[in-house]
Amino acid sequence: MLYLSSIMDAYNGEIVAYKIGNKQNQELVNETLKQLQLEPGTILHSDQGSVYTSYEYYALCTEKGITRSMSRKGTPADNAPIECFHASIKCETFYLNSELRSSNTIVIDIVENYIENYNKVRIQQKLGYLSPIEYRELAA
């Protein structure tokens, strides 16, 4: 089984960092966070899972100048955008065709292609029918 750790920019819904790993653990989350180059004071929202409340994660956020924000316990709606993204990737790929889960290589390829398409091509009504990257570039 593989796990996806991803970080979404709340401004435009773009997946700005992600990592796929064999274990849903501290290392997976930290490696995802290490990909980010953010302005000091950037707010990073997560749930209250043990990996996000750990000292190691706290120290990494502090080192990067990130302000942490956490949802209330047992309230996935507080983290709705990323929860919705994860539901979409499952529903639109793996739930439609169980054969797609046949190997880790295939799963990784599907996830990477999905994220690239989601960021560059997939339009969103809330972004004026632009993709997340198009919306960000328009604002730049």
C-alpha cells in the first residue's frame, strides 16, 4: 500500500508539494514539508494527526518560519479543500478501475499525472474557470 502526503495552497488550490511513500509516518510528512520554499509567516493548516503534532514537525515548521494552524479534533470539514482533493483522486482514478492498483509503479505514475493535470489543466469554477496555475500566474 502507498500513501500520499500533500500540501495545497489555499489561495488557488494548487498542490505545491507532495510525497508518495510506503508508510504514513513522520518521515513522509517531513519530506513533503521540506519541498516548500515559503515566505516567513506563511500559515500551514493540517489536522491533528500525530505526525503534525510531533516535536519534529513543529521544529521543521519553526525552522522554515511557518505558522501552524490545526483543525479541531475529529472535524475533517475544517480541512475540507485537501480532504476533497484526496477524495477526488481516489474516486476519479482508483475506484473506477481496480486494475490500476496492480503495482506501485502504476499507482505512482497515476498520482503524479493526476496532480500535474489538476494543477495545470483542471479548471475550477471558483477560480474563474482557470486551472490553479493559470490563476496564480494571472495574479502575479
